[in-house]
Amino acid sequence: MRIWPQLALFLVILALTVLGWLRPWQSWLPIRHVRVQGVFAHIDQAQVEQSLLPVVNTGFLAVDLRQIEQQALSLPWVRAAKIRRVWPDTLDIRLYEQVPVARWRGKALVNDQGQLFIPEHLENFRHLPLLIGPEAQPQRSVATLLNVQEHLADHNLLLTELQISASRAWRLKLAPELEIMLGTRQQATRLDQLLNALALFEPDQRTAMARIDMRYPNGFSVAWQADSPAFNWRKIAQRH
């Protein structure tokens, strides 16, 4: 039975010996190449390499892959990162870039998963729709935005703003200057009803609309642009 303490002591000595043997190799095997790969529209590869230099400036065996990943994820446009060693002296870094779908509350960008990030020049993304939803629910608000955009795309309409209140009331703005109020109930159904109704109007008539209120149980109301022409509604009704 005395063999077990002796065996344990032998294993400890063996482990210390191996560690002592590996330590010099950590410096003898430096990282000579760092490959940063990915499809980038906004990520600055030179900036990435400069940012990662302090954490890759070590041996091939000693480098902390988790630390490199965390450092990469701290950069504004990096959504995900995969790091791996390539024997004998290369570090392979694959980065996946954020793809914004909206401006979140005017303070950040948000991707299709509801993840927020803040680029250096937020003002350069005014072409994206403005999404204003409950502060703690970006994921749910983004899901609503994508659903609304899908409905609008079938009618060649462009969403410029979506507001979702704490009570789940929807307010949309479409290009160029149309505001739509959908209320707190059956918003998707009301939107479909409105889009079907808008198809009955001519382009100049739709452009003349300033605000549509869909919160009525039967039908909707329209407020017109101040400079809109007078339309012959009797003639329009007879045509349809």
C-alpha cells in the first residue's frame, strides 16, 4: 500500500520536470506571423493588429488565446472572433464584423440579434432607420423592426423610423414624410390592412399623405400635407 504515496510523489516530480522543460521553449518558439482574416467593410486591419500586439507578443505555447479573443471583441466593429495556433509560429485570427440594421435610440447601432455597439462616427449611419424601443428590450424591438421592413419591402416602401412605447404602441415613419400610428393591438394586422389600402391610391396621392391613424376599430384617418392638391375622391372611389 505504500506504493501510492511514492507514485504520487513521482508524478509531481515528473510534472515539474516537464514544466521546467517547456518554459524555455515558450521563448524559443516565438510567434512570427499573425494572420487577421475576414470580410471587412468597417474594421481597420492595421488597427486590429496594433491593438493585439501586446497580447500576442509572447511565445507560441504561452500565448493566451482567450485573452486575444477578449481583446478583439473589445474593438467596436468586431462581432465575434476565432483564434487558433498554426504550427510552428503562426497565430490565425478570424474576425466577424458587425452588420448594423438600425440606429438604437440615436446613441448606438444595433445588429440583427439586438446587440448594441458604438462606432467612432455614429453620424455616418443616418441612412439606417432610427429604432426607439424600451431601453431593456433591444432584441425584441429589432425583431419587430425586421418584421415591419419585410412587410414594407413587398410594397416598395422604406422605413425611416420605428418607435415602440413601453405599452407596445407602434409609430412608424416612412420615406419621404409619412407617419403611421398603429396603436397597441394587432399592429401587424393593421399594417397589412393599411398596405392593401394604400395600393388603391396613386403615387401622388400617397406622397400627399402626412399622417395615417390606424387606431380606429373600422377604417383609418388621414391627415394631408399642407401643400397637397385637392383630390376628386368621388372619381377615385368610382375607379376602384
